[in-house]
Amino acid sequence: MTQIPDYSFESAARARGLTLIAGVDEVGRGPLCGPVTAAAVVLDPANIPAGLNDSKKLSAAKRAKLAAEIMQSAQFCVAHASVEEIDEINILQASHLAMCRAVAGLPTRPDHVLVDGNRLPRDLSLSAEAVVKGDGRSMSIAAASILAKEARDLLMVDLAQQYPGYGWERNAGYPTKDHLQALLDLGVTPVHRRSFKPVHNILCQAKYITP
């Protein structure tokens, strides 16, 4: 039986007297370029969009429709950690930084945060719990995954206009065959993550070849 997100984690927190529950998720840990993006969402229990699910399980059209419904009915914030921050502090810590920024940017401070994954960000100074595979289990985290995915994909389409040839409008910066080939043919852009091995290797090779 396919699991779909429900409101049980949120209901359990509300039963403990925690009223405003935020779901938090990030997207973009695997790409070779661009920021890592996180979203925080506080759903209105009386007005939850139908069909919430892990963003990876939704079609682009369904995801866009749900994103619009979430932004109309819920409190939310989308935040990023930059390529420079990823290279400086590593992708895990940058993901956590983006999550903390998303929570801090919510219109109202939540009473409790449901974080996708098995680790909580160190700097999240709130009541919180980590939910493994939370984007497929918690409606709030699923909503956050949808907003984060939509926001980052749109950002990568914009970056693809600035740096054509890498296919980011299609691959969102992930290391697809065409992206890796473009790296070899066109070189490394300012928005590539230099700490990531395929990018680092090309930079080292170029340095070695250059007289």
C-alpha cells in the first residue's frame, strides 16, 4: 500500500498544546550548481489543499497547482543558502542553514517544527522533531517540499538564461549526462559548487593543463 502524507504528526503536537506547527524541507542537495533551497509551511488545519505529497511524486502541473494553493491558504517562507555558503560550510550544514532561514522568515514564530530527515539543524532554537522521509508522511513537510522544489526549479530556469548550454531548465543543475558534458565543453560557471567532486576535478584539470 502506497503511503501518503497525513496530519498525524501535527495532530500529536497540537494534542500537547503546540498550536502552530511548521513543516520544513529542503531541495537541491545533489545538484552541481545553484543554491540549496528550503521552505517552511504552517498549514491551516481547516483549509489544507487536497493531494499534498512528496514533491518528487507529483507531476510538474500538479506541483505548480498545489504550490499556488499552499501560498493562498498557509503561512510560508522560502529561503536559500548560496553556492559560496555550500562550498564554505558543506552541503549538509548549508541545507540546515536554509531551513533555519525559512523558519525564521515565517510571519508567525511556530510552536513546533517538523523537519524532514534524521537530523535537526543545530541552530533551530525551537521545539522540533526530525521525521525520516517526512515529505511522504507529514502534510506540512510535503507542502514545504512542494514550495522548495517549485522555487528552486524556477530559479534554475532563470540561471539557465544567464548561462545557456548546461540544460538547467531541464536538469535543475543535477549531474545529468548533458550537464556533465557541458561542464567539459563550456567550463565551470560562477554558480557551480566548487567543493563538489565533478566540478572540483574539472577545475584541477584546467589548472594542471594551463601553463
